[in-house]
Amino acid sequence: MAHVIYRIVEHDGGWAYRVDGVYSETFSTRELAHKAAARAVSEQRSPGPDAVIEFETADGHWITQNARGGDRPDVEVKD
């Protein structure tokens, strides 16, 4: 199971959450950024329907996979 960490960080004159080097939008306070991250974590934990997904690898190959809707990562928010 994947482990995903949402980190609350200063960003662009305010606060944001960062996941795997990608920043959210900027919030005016740390508390608002934390609440947004907690909401995103809650949504990521929720199971959904099975689906066929397609993505491109770093070397340019396309992969098609079946994604199980109940296969959810372990996620957390860290300040």
C-alpha cells in the first residue's frame, strides 16, 4: 500500500500543502491550508468505482491498467 504525506508549508506568500513536490493553491493561513489538506486526505481515503486508467511513463510508453476503486493509499497530514 502506498503511503502519501500531505505537508503544510509556506508557499508564495502564504501557506499550501505539498504532495510529492506538487503544491496546492496558496491559502492565507496555515489553518486554512491544513483544513484543505485534511479534506483532500478524506477524499483520497474514500473508495470509488473500479476504472480503467491510462498513463504515460517517463520514457514515453503508455500503460493501461485496471484500477480497483477500493485500493486506497495510506494518507496523512503533517505540519
